[in-house]
Amino acid sequence: MLDKKDRQILKILQHNSKTTNIKISQEIGLAPSGTLKRIKAMEDSGVISRYALNLNNRVFGYEFLAFVFIKTEKSFPGNVSEELSKIENILELHAIAGEYSYLAKVITKTNTEYLELINQICSIKNVIYTNATIVVKTYTENNNIPIEMNAPKKKMKDVLLDK
């Protein structure tokens, strides 16, 4: 069951996944062994799917960010999502409803590299065309989901079945 203590742990780890078990246990008022047991259970059940590192894209020269709408011949042909998922410069790929089939968040170092990426996307079988929105400034960006502290308790397996 995901209870208030589990949610507190998740909120702390979501903010900084390098927070030590001892610090987490102090913040939530549990013994370190109990905290570690809860974290392990959430990892094993898939509630915590991975730990990630956020890099500063500018340090690596990636200055060009865009959201690319991708139109395909038919809705969600399997080859398109598979091929797009192989492209390193695509940070996110979503199947969407509406005029377009997919929305991709892409990053490149230059305009020229961006045009090469668009040509690569358009060369995939079943892709008809793309349309893009270029980002000129990012004000906020994170992967943290809101965690309700007083939400009803849910069994971990039920949370994963809600997908």
C-alpha cells in the first residue's frame, strides 16, 4: 500500500534521488531500515521505475529545442514509433489525438542539425510531413509529478494496473 510515509519518501526522492536513506528516515520519522525496506518495495513493484540524471544541455552545446508534430499515413503505424524511438535527439515521443499522430520533443546543437533531423524523420516510411514549434525560452522544466500526501491508500499493484 502506498501510504503517507511512502508518498513522503517519493516526494523527497523525486526532488533529489541522491538523498541518503538516513536523511530520508530523519525527515519522515522512520528508522533507516524501515525506510530502506519501503524504497526497495517501491522499486520492486515498479512504483519507482528508475533513477535519472538531469544534464545541462547547454554544457554539451544543445541550444536548439523544438516540439515536432508528425503526421503519418494512418494512425500510429508501428514502424514509425519504433524508428522515431531510435533517434537520440528525440527526448520524448507521444502518440496524440487530432490532426497529427505523434508529438516529439527534440534537441539539436544548430539549425542545420535540426533540419537534418527533420529530414531523417520525414524519411521514415509512413511519415507524411512534420510541423514544429521552436522554443525560444524555457521558464520551467521538470519531470516531477504532484504527489498528494493525503490521498487514499492504494495497493502498489493496483497503482500499476491503473495505467
